[in-house]
Amino acid sequence: MSPPRPWCVPAIGPRSTSRACTLVENRVQVPVQAMTPISPPEPFTVTTLEGAAAGHDPGLQPDELIHAYRTLLTVRAFDEVCMKLQRSGRIGFSIPNRGIEAVSVGAASALDKSDWIFPSYRDFGMALYHGVRPLEMMHNMFGNGADAAKGRQMSVHFSFVEPLHFVSISSPIGTHLPQAVGAARAFQMRGEDRVCLASFGDGGTSSLGFHSALNFAGVWRAPVIFLCQNNGWAISCPSAKQTASESYAVKAQAYGIEGVLVEGNDLLAVREATRQAVERARSGGGATLIEARTYRMGGHSTSDDPKRYVPAAELEAWECKDPVRWFERYLAGVELWDEGLRERLEAEVMAEVDGAAKEAEQTPAPGLETIFSDVYRDLPTHLRRQGQESFEMAQRLGDPAAGDGAFPL
């Protein structure tokens, strides 16, 4: 049985050239034709809310399905632990993922480790799916000496080279989208069998980077997938005030690329939509814009109070579509899940995340010498001098952590 095809944006028909123009007071007057609005159907789904999949083959083995489920639980556990750490003043802030976990995990399951991910700050589920450990992420949360970015990035702004290409998350909205297209174009020119996936929220569609990226992706037929996590809110700005379009997927039309609308809480639907987009990109068919409709079940960050603007009834309606419970019902239907599995895996992942937090908290801060690393290949003389002065000052002021050892320049 061939896999179902997600709903795609219909093509725009040719414009009529039969309308007559008249001259009125030295002005050309063109009769106005009513536009036919494009009304997308319900988002593409693979499983019903009860978990039935109608014979769909997700292309994943049982152990891979359980791995996806375990990743969902790990994302949720990481969120829970980070919330407690932030509320107790042990980390600066965190960005919750509850409600949108299926988007990142479902999309990640359709990618190879050789592909490149240009993520937003709710995408660490992609990194976890491909083998990044919670400890590596927790080092970032504390900004310690074991952090890959040496404590220079904001919390939840991860980057990894191994075991996958997970480009450093950028806070400025939309700036990573043209970068993803550029990388995809480079792979295309080199003849490399790689694709790029760039993820962003609904607010990102209002950025200049979004429009530039889609334009170049269309012109170059670049092997890139744009994944819009339409979670209903750009901080406190609702989608209704973000765009007048009836979907974000429809914006693909203007740039000559495929547009797909998918149910973001149905993990297997996100996987299937992404799989088809990846296949299209690899075969030279160009870019795809996927809109995954989902819902953010908490605040934008730990600094945000969603109760001030999110209608309670709206939140309650989306609670019924919890992506973790949705996927559990599917797994139960194929005889891979029961309450005992949930309890065992929840205990496992919570122990792992708790242990990661304790270890990361005890890891020393980056040394003073790291301030000048990873910027210049050959450090300029004036920075060498400033580095030595900084080190001597630290020794003079009695900071043993910063003044431990010779300055390595």
C-alpha cells in the first residue's frame, strides 16, 4: 500500500486576459474580479486521535517506534527538570516544549545523520532522537566548562557536531533560514546526498529571512525542508494577528515550492510529510514548506505567564490532543505499549536527566583562557596582550579558578 500523500497547496491557475480596460479621466480602470479564497482542508493525519492507523506502514521497526516514544518522554522530562532548576535559581531560564514534542521527533525520524538541521529553540528533540545525551544539553543549561559553546550561548541554544549536524540555535528570529538554504545549495553544487531541514515557529514567517529563504530555495530548487511549527502563539501574539492567510503552508505558492499542511501532534503524520519532502529534495524536486499545526501547552519561556493571554477553553481543547498520549494509543494498537512500559521508561529518562543536571551543576565554569578561543585562527597581538593582562589581574585578585595555570597563548 503506497503511503498517503499530505494535503498540498493547490496550484494557481492562469490569469484571464479577457477583461476589458476603460479610460476614466485619464486613468486606466480595470474591472475587479472577486478572488476565490483557498480554503485548506483539515491537516493531513496518519493516525486517528484514538490511535488507529488504517494499515499505514510508518517504515519504522518496533524498536525504532519505542525509541521515538522514549525520546518524547525524554523531552518532557528535560523540560520538567529545567523548570525546577530555573524556579530554584540554579539556571537562568528555559523554553518549554510541552505539546509540540511530536513535531521535532517525527521530523527527526525522517532524516539521516548526514543531513543538517538548522533548529529553533524547541527542537532539541531532534538532537535527542539522533543520539545526543541529556548531559550534553544540560552542560549548555549551566554554561559550564564542558559546554560545546564554552558558556557563550543562551540556555536552550544548543549546537552539536556529533552524532549529527545540529547548527547553533539563533535567538534572532528567522536568521537561520537563509543559512539553511545556502548550505543546501552548497550540497547541491558539490553533488552531495544531503538535505537541510530548517525549523521555526509561526512568528518566524513574519521575518525577512523567511521570505528571502523561500525565494532562493525556489529559484535554486535547493534540497531544503522548511518546517513551520505553528503552535498558535508567537510569544503572546496569536496566529490570527500574525497572518491573514488561511494557512502558513499556502505561502509556498508565491515562491514556487511545495506547501504541505500536517497535524503536528500526530507523530507519524509529521514523519510521513517530512519523509516525502526529504525524498523530493534528494531527487532534485526542490524545497518544501511544511506547516505542522500544533499547540504550545505552556509559556513561551520560564519568564512568560500564558494565563495572561491564552484562553482557558482553547488550552483545554488542545489538551485532548496531547502528542505523547496520542502516540501511546497508536503503540497500544500495534501491541507495543502498556502502562508498565510508560512507568519504566519515565523512571529511566527522569533518572538520566536528573543525573545529568547534578553532574552539569558540579562541572566548573569555563576557564578565563577560553574567552579568546574559537574566534581567530591566529590570535592578534593586541588580544594576546589583553589575555595576559586579564590572567594576571585574576591572579592578583585571588581568583583561583580563573588564575589556575599559565595563560595558553
